[in-house]
Amino acid sequence: MRIVFTTFGTFGDVNPLIALALEMRSRGHDPVLAVPEMFRSKIEPLGIGFHRIRPDQDPHDSRLVAMIYDIKKGTERGLREFLFPAIRQSYEDLMAAVMADGGADLLVSGELAYAGPIVAEMTRIPWASYVLAPFSFFSAYDPPVLPPYPTLAKMQALVPGMGHLIARFARYVTREWSEPVYELREQLGLSPGSDPIFDAKFSSQLVLALFSSVLGEPQPDWPSCTRTCGFVYYDGDAGKVDLAPELEAFLQAGPPPLVFTLGSAAVLDAGDFYEQSALAAEKLNQRAVLLVGNDARNLPHHKVPDSICVTQYAPYSRLFPRASLIIHQGGVGTTAQALRAGKPMLLMPYSHDQPDNARRVRRLGVAKVIQRHRYQAEAAANLIRDMLAEPKYRERAAALGLQLQKENGVHAAADALEALASSIKPARSFQASQP
């Protein structure tokens, strides 16, 4: 099969597709990743087909990251000022990717690839969608934490039907956001269709939940064709997964360190996170690793002791199992790696799914949560000290790690995609017109 995978977002969004593409290639298929240009250099060295999808993303644009991760307006601005204005370009690029080389046999799209459902409808190609976190299902039975309104989810136990009220409230707030999507559908001669933000993103043929049921169990209002596969992991750098020699030497020189990281996107809007983190480690007299990314502004402002290793990047799968505790932003990819490593966490969520992920791992008994505006050395050190001193966090995290290590999300997802493709004959003779 020729399979086109498409999404937008960060490496946390694209890495699972790389893992799936590598798995499908190992099974004899021909995967193509249709994603923004910034990911090309990480994909083509792996021998995976690449097709550029607009809008382009600048991997160094800290202004865009700060805008999108704003807890009050980030989601709205990301959609209304970045993705939706370019929906026509996204559609044209994805259509070209699907129609190239005689046509694709299968399309697999992430929820931010809003052109995916439209291309699937225009071409009648077999189509699967996927989500990476329970937040994306917006279940009324397990209501998510809305970043601008974090107290709403807490009210569920007090107010009957609160989850359904949250879902209706979210649809009301976002009711005008998707106008560019509806306009494109009209131009293409399609009916308005269902709500792009909450409904149309889900395929009626197959929805892959690429997370463990440990994080979120299936709910009655999930799409009926949902398959919970488990987390799908990939953290190579164009295939390279070794730790830097200086980091390896540091890890071997002493006991497991604290690890401080902000993933691949929030690291561009770090503020004084790394300065405060270094000070917290010093207060605790703990060894630490700071993964600061490529922005020199993230380097601690004071001279750190030899007990702290400052480096740009490290594959989480190689580093996290050797940590004592992991402090991070709550992205689902980082959370998944920490869970599989069996390590307790302190989460400082930004926006989107991160506050909801933070609530879920805290509910599992493996984490504490600190709000971003409260993240100072003293407060962070107190929470870390409490967690290191309490064996239950370490024991619970280790038990969950063993459970996740038995799951194989990438194999389950690949099996589901092959089963879908074999059950539906694609319309390979379709030739798309461009009104």
C-alpha cells in the first residue's frame, strides 16, 4: 500500500507518525509523511517519503509558540490565525500528496490536519484518523480540563451532567472559529458537514487512540470505530538515538539525576524555567540534567555546579530510565516516555492537552502538578523533595512502567490500518478537480 500520513504541530505530533511509517515500511508498504517543511530533515534520512504541507512552521519562532501556548487564547489563536487561514493551501498540498504516484491506498490524518477529512471525502480514499491524548475526544463522561477554565472539570462530582454542559459550552465558544473550513467545503461543492473541531476530525472507518488505556479508558461517546492501541514511541534525531558522550559520562559518574525538560515546542517559550530549575536542584543538593534546546536564552544565568549537566537534547527513551524524577510541561509524548520509564513526575503544564494530561497522571498517583506562574525554585524544590521522600510515587510509577512496557502501540495501530485497507477497496481512478 501507498499510505499518506499527515498532521501539524510539534515533534510530539509527528514522531508517532514516523514510528508508524517505519513500522509500515517494515511490513512492505510505501509510507509518505505529508507534514510541514520543518520536519523534512528528520524524515528523509530515514528513507521515508516526504511531501510538504502548508502552512509552513518556523522551528525557531518563539513568538508563535508563545501565542499558541497562551493558556487563555492559545488554542483559538492557533486555529484562527495560523491553521484555518491556510486551509485552502493545506487542502491543495494534501490532495497533491494523495494523488501522486498513481494515488494513495490509505490516508491517515491527525486532528490538526483539517484538510484530511475533506480530501478523504473528495477522493473516497480509505481514511483513518488518530488522536494522541484523551483530551481530543472531549468526552462528556470523562470531561477534559479546559485550559482557560480549569475549575469546570472539578465540578463534575458536584453537578450532575456537568460533563455534558462542558461539551456544550466548548461548542458554543468555538462556534465561529471554523468558518474558513466551511467556506472551502462550499467552494468544493460539499455540504457544510459536521463540526471540524469536535466531530469531522474523526473518521467513520477507523479512529486510532494512540495512547494507553492507563491514561484514558474508552468512554460511551467515543466514536464507535475507535481502537485504543497504546502509546507509539519515536524520539530519534533523523535516526540517531545515542546520548551525547558528555551526557553519558555525567550519568555514569553519579546517582540518577533529576531531569528538567520542556519538550520540543514549549522550550521556545521557556521563560526562566531553566534558571529556576537549576536553583531548585542546587537547593536540594541533587544532580540534574537540563534539556535546554537550541535557544541560548534558556541557559541558566548563573554558573551552575558540576552536579548539573546542561545539554540541548537527549532521546527520552535513553535518558528517562536513568532519572530519579522528571520535571516537564505535560506534553503527551513526554508524559508517555516518562510513564514507560517508570519514573515519577512534576508537571508544569502550559495549554492545550497539557493541563488534562497533568490531571490524569496526578490521578494515577505518579505525579504532582505546579502551575506555570508558581514555578519558582523554592516551590519546585519543596514539591520535588516531598516526592523523592515518599516511596509511593516511585513504587506506583515503577509498576505502571512495567505495565506500559508490555504494550505495543505501533504494532496494534499498524494491524488496524492493514485491516482497514483490506476491508475497503479504494477508488484509485478518481481525478480531483480544483474549483
